[in-house]
Amino acid sequence: MGMRVEPVDELTETQQRARLLLDDIERQRERQVRERREGRKQAKLDPRLVAGIKACTPKQLKEVMRVVRNNLRDYKRPPELRDIRLFRNSKLLAHAPYKNKLYCMELHPCGKANCQKCPHGPYYIAYQRDGRYYRPKSEPNFSKLPKPIREAFEPIRAALKKKAAGQT
Ligand SMILES: [Zn+2]
């Protein structure tokens, strides 16, 4: 007497368990993403990659070394134009490779309806390999670019300035 018996709602319990499981999976995924991001900076290897290497035969390890050497060599090469993904709607004015980077001179439309200054720029973006991708890095200003790139871009830059001056 006096003890309350709660009826067990099985569906709710199942749903709750599913919720907990999903929460757990989400937390695990977040942790993995965080670890991968932090690991990149410290050159830490994914434990699955290490396990994979440890499972290799000597013959397979030689193949691993060949893949590694080729991949390292690719880091020294600038990307081709087809390798990179330009900023959306970006208009490419010129591009030139230097060392391991591909420098692009781009105009960026901002997309605002009443913008009088569109497209904006020119911006100088250096594309460089970063893992599987080519990371775009915006260069602060023209004078900071490597000399061969400045020389390649200078005539286009001058023509653009002339055109802008003619419009005002
Ligand atoms: Zn604009």
C-alpha cells in the first residue's frame, strides 16, 4: 500500500534509449573531428592509419613508402587551375604559379543589389595544397607578393587602375 506503480511506456523508453544513443554518436563524432583538427597541427597520425600500416607486409610497406614519397613531392608543386575551387562567382583576371603556390588575381562581386563598386578587388589569392584540398589564402596586398608574381600581374593591375580612373 502507498507505493505507486508507474506503468512502463515501452515506446517512450525505446525512444529515450535511441535519443541517448544518438547523443552518444554525436558526441563521439564531434570528438573525432576535434581530434583530427588538433592532430593535423601536431602531425599526429590517425590511430586507424597507424593500425593499417602495422598490418602491412614488408612488400606493402614498400608500396606505402612509394605513395608517401609521391605525395610529399606533390606538395612541392603548385596546383593546376583545374585543381582549385575559386571563390563563388569570382572572376579570374590572371593566374601564375610560383614555387608551390598558384597565385590568382580575382574580382569578387559582393552580391548586394545596389552595390556601385561591384565587382570588388582585385584580390590576390594563393592556392596551396593542404591535405587533399587546395586551400585559398588571401594575400594582404600587392607589394607583399613574390617579385615574379608582381611582374606578371602588374600590366593587368595597371590596366584595371586606368579603367577605374576613366570611369570617374
Ligand atoms: Zn559589391
